[in-house]
Amino acid sequence: MTLKTLSKSALVALGLSAACLAPISAQAEKKTDFKVCWSIYVGWMPWGYIQESGIMDLHAKKYGITVEIVQINDYVESINQYTAGEYDGCSMTNMDALSIPSAGGIDTTALIIGDFSNGNDGIVLKGKDALADIKGQSVNLVELSVSHYLLARALDTVDLKEADLTVVNTSDADMVAAYTTPDVTSVVTWNPLLSEIEAFPDSHKVFDSSEIPGEIIDIMMVNTETLADNPEFGKALVAAWYDAMTLMAKETGDEAPARSAMAEASGTDLAGYNAQLATTQMFYDPADAVAFAKDEKLIDTMKFVAQFLFDHGILGDGADSPDAVGMAFPGGKTLGDTDNIKLRFDPTYMQMAVDGAL
Amino acid sequence: MRGGRPDTLMAVTHGKLTRSTRLSLGAIPFVLLIAAYAVGSHLRRLENPADKLLPPFGKMADAFWEMATVPDKRSGDLLLWSDTALSLGRLGVGIAVAALIAVSLGVLIGFVPRVRASLAPFVAAISLIPPITILPILFIIFGLGELSKVMLIVLGTAPIMTRSLAQAVIDIPREQIIKAETLGAGPWQLVQRVVLPQIWPKLVTAMRLGLVPAWIFLISAEAIASTGGLGYRIFLVRRYLAMDIIIPYVLWITLLAYTLDRLLHAFSRRAFRWAHLEGDSL
């Protein structure tokens, strides 16, 4: 190999690797093939069912497009993939949407407000039964997650600060194993881990998300530009989602094929899945989701969330105030920097489901 | 070698390179990688100026500088240095314990046939268990604090280090042992005067090789449950895709690992000159 061919092949390799790193989608353009991702969580199991059962294909075909719904095993990785432009939409919480894609400059729209945690996230103490007893303890949780947010909100209610305790970042995969060791005395986590940990002897749930209802929201987030250029994408997703919601809402008792399929996919049985749904406020009716999006309380919630993210230094670089990333709400209301709006709560498409316009 | 040109062909495999040629050849892959990154980063930022995945070099330098010189809002620590101290401490203790185990077990296994018969298969089997898979058991035994992190490193490195030291003991020429015995040496003297002096350089080599898995286990241990450390920081900021911190941290870890390796190598060359008499070494 001469030096010339060597440098030539090096150039080719360079070009190839640069191409790999280049942005993939998220381009402002008309297209027909879309990809969204989701991860295992009680309120997002319908996405797997929608893909498996063919509901998605049915509605996509109606609008002349294809939508692929991909399950990703790691929640944070799924959001990162969406933020990197690999997917057109992704299921995530309101808080993670603000701190990851929106703070990362990806204009993101809350297309479908699926549910809010109504007891699915909680704080468990070993051997103590009052929240105030958490003072001075080491608290195991996934740092910077909704668990961390829940802890911050809980501490507010008993006049404690995060500085009054030690937060130990603990992987959710190892949370239950960690709890079985004697030196772990308090954890903040979510279901199904929460119910498992609560079931240990002498363990007390001292606070849960039902005490801050509507603050931890589970949403299908989509790229704002992609949605604007391709309204069919939004319509197909919303139509498919509320088809599944109608199915789920109708199912009661043991004859519940859709719920059973979701239970199995999440590694539990129907009873276990129903128990998780009991602490999840699902919006089966699109009208409820629209009303939730229009409620002024959502603005207050996002204010709390932005403040929490800012206090922990994760509202993006150079964020000099909690207002650095702007948010838009129904009725033209905004929060934060109006020149940098990156997160939008827009009930337009859910309203179409209410009006039967899909 | 029909039609070939023996002189140039020979030059490919036997040529002595000047120092500057060697350096510039060595730099090529690095330069290519950096250039590919720069191009990719530029393309992504044309699309989204706030792109987090491939931040520009200036932004990474700023983030790194901030980690190194600006006290953290919450703890008041200089995060880079406190993370580095925590991680190097865990790594150091882990490798030291592993080395202690490797020397004692390695000499026993290599030198005493009965011990070899009873322990060698066990150590070989243990060395094949990925320690991460039995993590919940480690938690129960060693708790969730510093001990379990160090033990993960020990479990991940001690078995392979033990095996390579045992082999080094076995490789000592039988004649030397017999000669020492004829001169009246007892078993303890044999270990002290014949075996140990010869395996010290092998121990350094085993530590250098052990450092590779040791870093991996250190980072994994810190990712699982921790309040500080290089691995902790990387997995924490990964939650909001702060590649401007992650990439410099990865480079920093690489630099630390490389420096440790070179230091051990230099130490071995200096302290055990006789062991480096022939051949090139990496």
C-alpha cells in the first residue's frame, strides 16, 4: 500500500465516520416513514400493544404513512436517542422532556398526555414511619430522575432541605437488591419496584406521588418541526392511542385481552398490572387530557419542575435562571424565555380525538 | 518473490524507523478520529446549534475547566479532583488487595503441588464468573458502601492475576530449585530467595494487565450506587446527555489509565533491570 492509497482510504474512512455521526432525521420536511420509541412503564404499555395488535398500521395506512413503534430497554437511552434525532417521538415524563430534549435545543411538543403518577412513585423508610425521620439519612434513588423531584417536593412539606440528607445515586436495576442490605434505610423509587420494596418487613411508605397529583406526567413527546410538516403523523398516533384507550377502558374483570397482553409484556400478570394502573391516573378519555392540558395548574407544575432542574444545574448550559428554556401552553400562555420556546403543550391533536375528527 | 522488489519488501518488516517517522505514524489514527469528530459535530450543529451529542471542542474544554476549577454549587467541592481522588483510591486499594491475593495464592499454587491440585481448578472456575452477575449477593455480603466497590474490583482482577503468577512460578527452571535444595535451602528459604525475587516483575505485568478490567469494574461499581467518583459523574450526567462533560471525563480516564500503566512499566524497568534485558516491550 503506497502512501497515496493509504491517505485515500483514510479520507474515505473519515468521510464514512463523519457521515455516521451526522444528523439523521428531525429535518424540516415532508416524509412518509416515522419512528417513535417507548420504554417499559405501566402507562406506556399501550404503545407496545398498539404496534403488536396492528392498530398502528391500521391508522397509519389511513393517512398514507408508516409509523414504527420501537421498544427500548433503557428509559434514559430512549430519550437520548430521540434527542439525537434517531426517532420522531418518544414517551417520557414532563420533567425529562424539559431537561433532555428541550434543554438540548430540540423543540418538542407534548402530543398525547397519557397519564399522571398518582402513587406510582414513593418514598419508603426502613424502621421509621414519618417522612420527617428521613433527616440525616442516606437516601438511595436515581439521581436527577422524577424520584429526585418527588423527594424535593416531599422535603418541602416537612421544612427540610436536600442538604439535610445524603442522596446516593443508585441504579434502578439494583434498587431492590440494594434495599435488602442493612445500610440502606430509605429509598425513593417507582413501580413496580416501589410495591416490591414496600412489601419488605418493617418498611413504610411515608410519601407518594398521590400527594402531588398531576406533577409527574407521562407523555408521548414528538419533534415539533416534524409534527408541523407532517400533521398526518400526529393524527395517526393520536387515533391509534385512543383506540387502545377505548379498548382498555372497556375491559373489566378477567376477560381483558388487551390488558393481559400489556401485563405479559411488562413481566407481570393481569392482577399485577391492574394494581399498577390503580396508582396511575390514566386519561382514557381524550376530553380529560385536553382539560388537564388547559388547566392553569400545569403551568405551576412546570414552574416547580424548571426551578428544580435549575437548582440542580441541569437546565442546559449557560442557563442563568429557571426561565432559560421557554414553554408554551394552550391559550397562548407561556413560561420562561419566549425567544427560546422548546417545550409546547398543545392539545390540538387530542382535541381532534374528542371531536371525532380523526 | 517473483516480480517483487525484495529491498522495499524487506523495508516493510525490518526497517528501523526514525523517531519523527514513528511519532507521525502514531499520530495518524488520532488525527483521523479527531477530524471525523469535528466534521460530525459541525454537521450536527448546522442542524441544531444546541446539539448535545457531539459538542464542539471549545465547549468541552469549558465544561472540563469548570469541573476542575469552579466549586460545585451544592457540595463546594472541585468535582473533577474529588471524583478523581475517590476513584483512584478505590482502584488503588482494589488492585493492592488483588496483588496481595495473587502473590500469596500464586506462589502456593505454583510451588506446592498439593495446593495446586486443590486450588487451581477452583481459581480457574472463579475467574470465569462475571462478578457483575452476582452483584445482589455481593451487596448482601459486603454492603453497599466502599467495601463492595473495592471487592468488585478485587473479584474481577485477583483470579486472573493469581493464575498468571502461578504460571510464572511454575515456569521457574526446576534446576534452580534443585540446586538451592542441594545447597541446603528449606521450603521457606526457597520461596524467599528463589521464587519471590523472580516473580516481582511478573507481578507488575499482572497488575498492568489487571488494571484493564479493574477500570471497567470501578466504573460499573460507581454507576450502581455512589455519591462520587469518575464513573458516578459520567452515569449521572448521562441522564441529561451532557456529552460536553462525558467526553472530557472519558479522555481523562484514558489519560489516567495510560499514565498508571507507563508508571508501572517504568518502575519495572528500573527496579528489575534483569527482567527487561532482551527484546522490545510494549
